[in-house]
Amino acid sequence: MMHREDDRPTSPRAPAGPRRAGGRWYLPVATLLLLVAAFFRTWNLTTTPPGLHTEELVNAQISEMVRQGDISVIYDEVEPAREGLYYALLAASTTITGDGLMLWRLPSVWISMLALAITTLLMRRLFGRRVALMALGLMAVAFWPVWMGRAVQHVALMPLATAVVAFTLASAFNARRPTEASLWFTVGGIALGLSQYVHVTAWTLPVLFVVYVLYRTIVNRPEIRRHRADIWYTLALAAVIDLPLGLYLFRYPGAREPVPITQQPGLIAEIPGRLVSSLAGLVLQGDMLASHNLPGRPVFGPVVGALLLLGIGVALARWRRAPYGLALLWLIIGLLPTAFLPRKPDFEYMAVILPVVFVFPALGLRAVFQLTRERLRGRVQQAASSVIGLIVATLLAVNAGWTYRDYFLIWPSLDEVQTAYQAELGRLAHYLDTSTDPTPVSVCSIPVDERDEPFALTNARLLDILMHRSMAGIRIFDCTQSLVIANGGESQRIIFPRSHYYEHLPGPLLAWMRYAEDEGVPGVGPDVVMRLEVSNELADYAGAFITTALTAWPPEARVTGLAPLPLSFGYNVTFLGYEIRDEQVRAGDWVEVTSYWRMDGPPPPEVWQFMHMLGNPVVIVAQDDGLGVNTGTLQVRDVFLQHSMIQTPTGLAAGPYPLSLGLYFPQTGERLPAFVDGNAIADRVFLRSVTIER
């Protein structure tokens, strides 16, 4: 049985009496502290951190893989491989709630709050109400658990998994009846097994179970004999649950190593120093990674840090008592993963000790409280108790203010954090979410090569992940080769995330931006959100094309002569005209053509444009196929420009070479016909010729 002291664990079966009545303050205080914890985990949830960093974006994509049916115990598309339980929970949550920066973070908030509740219940059973409440208060407001309670990372599940395993372990050994003990051992086996699908550091939990059994064997051998069958059953149950993970690791033994041991030749000699540094980092410098912490910020201030050391000393002095033994073993074994990391301390790989490390300051303060009560008597003793309570409240208030300042005011403004968390994109997504401006929006989204970088994201996909609104109604185009002028050129917003528009737009498309003005969105850089209104200029261009952009029918057409502009193609696409930058070039040079198109009805599915340079009507000597516009995002009256670049072959004979243009479906190769008066005439048109000079 757990050892009981004054204000120590009370059995749930204890009869009601004065001591139980005296604890009526416990539930209101615990509720208040949980509300404070909820505030720190939900305040500015969509803006702090200012976006998602690369690891979180990968996690969001893995959860989408789960939603699409790619369910796995471990995902090895990234290094180190990532366990699958968190992604299943994240996928289930976002399936119900939808996507968006806040909705990606909400599961971590819920997980964190549940971890706080279970940890508080566990610490109350082990050490009593006062210790449980102070530990809860510190976890509610400290930077480390606040960060972890808002992070879209699979480690966010680790404190909950650890608290559940420890709770079942303590409950099993503290059970009074064999049937109750067997039930808790069964739940513990399930918790141990499932915990291995949470995070790479979860291997410490079976180790903690085994070492705790050995510890109880030393301090209470008859008890272990009584539970021997249950202990073996717990391990066997966990092993069965972990069989799929074990088979995977047997095939890929190094898949979960964050830093391979083979790359750390001095590992053995450095282990003691790494462990000491990780523990000392709690009160000296903290995690130095800007994505985890305000670099150099310790978890505890000097006063709470001193209480932490005092609490560890108290636990060491009372190590034979089961609660203290469990806390010490939890702390020591939970630090072991940091021994295999060259960087230290690392909040992610210390998550196993997150619940228990906040108990030691409470143990230290309770030791001070008990010593004070023993030395004082009467009213002075009562006053001392009030003073201790005031000290606790002051410590929690100071830590709350410290964390609020550092987490919400200083940390998000750091350049490293702004970069790591894609801050400008986060603010851009927030602007699009909250803007009431009804004018059309077009977004430049340059394609990425997913073969080399499977988790690389386009601007459009990033905004889709970060935004709570649907991307429906937003036009998408590749600004390295195209431009969308929405709604016939009337007032609109064109967005160039993560770049200035002039860095990518080809010259003929860039010329249209001389009519644009910067919207000046707060927190978003210059030349990102641009206001463009060119309806008159676009009408002038379309009118001029009738005489300057001569277009002819190909030989296979049933009519001869010029094709009238504007010219209707299938699926409501109208060809307005074109511009050729240089009609006289040398062999090997580039021919640049800008074509203008308009949507006169519902858009087609994905189509490409072909631009052919012909040696004769059927022989293609050079070409440029593709389309930088996602036609499925276009709407009626939208105009899109396509900039084509054709490299002429070296050694090409001098003379004129006609250009032909048309549209086709890339999946089938089927071309869209061109119509005149409702009759299909041909599936291509001829443009002016380009002359190759000697």
C-alpha cells in the first residue's frame, strides 16, 4: 500500500468526515487552474505561433494520408519514422471539424487538458491535494507544457500516454482486491502497448514498468509475489499489441533513431554529461531550439528551481516509500532518451518527464510547509499556513505572467520563429479568413517536384492547410508562366505568397502589374497582396487583337482565310488574341508568345495549351505544351494569360515558320474544337510566322 502522511493520498473508499469536508476547496481550485490552463492553450490559437513549421506541415499531410485510407503503425516517409496513433486521432478530428490553423491545433489542446486532469488525479493519489494542485498550477502556465499543448506534433500525445501508464501502474499496485488489481493490470497492459505507437521515446514506459516492479520487489517482496501472474500478463498483453510495430522495427531497425548512434562515436563517454545537462537545463537554459522555446529560457525560475532541487532531495530521502520511488524512477528513466541526442536539452525528447518534473517543486514546498508547522504553534501556525498559500499563489501568478510575456509577446516576434513557422503565410491565411472584401482573389502557386520532396507544398496547398475558409472561389495560377485577370479586369486582389511578383512573372505578364497597387496588409510583406483594376486596358487590348493578332485556319479546316477574333473553343473557352515578342530570331534562340483567353461559361477540367512551331502544316520542329492556370478554379469572365517559350533547334534552316495553337486534355490528348457560328471548324489555329535569320 502507498504510504500516507498528513494531507497525503486518501483512499477513494475513505469515509466522509472532517478531513474530507476540509478538502471541499480542492475541486473549485482544481477547476480554476484547469480554466487557466485552457486559457493558455487556446488564447490566440490561430496567431500564436504565427503559422505551422515544417514538422507540423508534414504531420498535417500524414494525417491527410490517414483520411485517404493510408493507415499504418508507423510512417517512414520522413526521418526519423513517426508513430501512427497521433495521426489517426488528428485525422479523425479534422474529418469532423475540417481544416484550418486552429483546427489542426485543437486536438493537441484537448490532449493536453486531458493529460493535466489525469496527472492531477494521479498526483493526488500519490502525494495528496496540495501537491497535486501546485503541480497542476505549474503545468497549467509553464512555457514547456503550454507549447506542447498547442503544437501539431505527435509528441503532444506523449505526456498523456505517460500519465495514463503511470496512473494504471500506481492503481494496480495500490488495489485492495485481486479482481480490482487484475483489472488495472489489464488496462495498464493495453496502455503500455498503445503507448509505443505514440513517440520514439515511449520505449521508456515498459522500462519504467519493469524497473518499478524490481523496485517493489526490493521494498515489498510479498506484494510482488501476489501480483506475479498479473505482471507477466501485463507484459504479454503489451507485447501482443506491439507485435506489428516490432515486426516493422525488425525489418528496419534504425527507422526510429532521431540521430543514428553510428554517427555519434563519443556517445558512451558523453551520456552522463548529456543527462546532467538535460536535467540542469530545466533551471538554467532550457531548450535552445526556437521552434520549441524562447531560446535560453529555463522551464523554472530561480525560486521554483530551488524548490525542484529540494523536492528531488526529499524524494531521495524517502525513496523506500512507493510514491517517491515511482517519481524518482519516472524522472531518471524519462531522461534516458536525451542521452542519445547530441543536442540538449530537447523538449520533444524530454516529454516523458513532463508530468512528473512539476511534482518535485510541490514536494519541496510541502517539505517547507511541514517544517514550518512543526516549529510553530497556534495562531502563528495558522498564519504560516496562510503565508505558504500566498507564496504558492504568488509563484503561480509570476509564472503565468512570465509565460504570457514570453510565449505570446516575445517568442512569436523572433526572426527564427517567424521563419520556422511560415509566419507571413500564417498572417496571409488569417487575412483571407477574416477579410470581408468581396473582390475576386487570385493566388500565385508555383508547382513543386514531389518526387524529390514528397512533403513539399505549393502556396495554394499551404494556404488551404492554414485557412479555415474554403479555397473555393480563389483562382490559382503559376506566376512563372501565367497570370489570371479575374472578372474581366475589374477590381481584384492578386496574391504572390513568399515572393515579390516581379521575381517570377515573365516580362509581358509583368507589364500588367504596372497598374497594380500594394494593399499594405498588416504583417504581410510588400508586393504580396496587390490590387489590380485593368478593365479598360484589357478591353483595349482585346479590341486591338482584331487587327494586330492575325489568326488563320489550318489546311484541314473546311473554311479558308482568317479566323475571327475573339474565337470560341469548346468548354466555354474563348481565344482573345496573342503577342509575339520577337518575330525574327536566330536558330537556337527562344520564341516568346503570350496568349490571351477568356472564360465565357463554366470552366473545363484541366486543359493544357499547345504552342507548336511548324516546319510544314504537320511537322513540328519545336513546341511548348502546358498551362499555368488551374482552369477548375476559374469563373465566368475571367481572363488568363499564358506565356509560352519555344526554343528553336540549332541549325534550323532560315526562313518563316508558322505557329499553331490550341487546347487539349492532357489525360487523353483530346483537343478542344474551335467554333464559328456554332459549327466546329478545327482543333487548332495558325498564328503569325516567326522568321529564322541566318
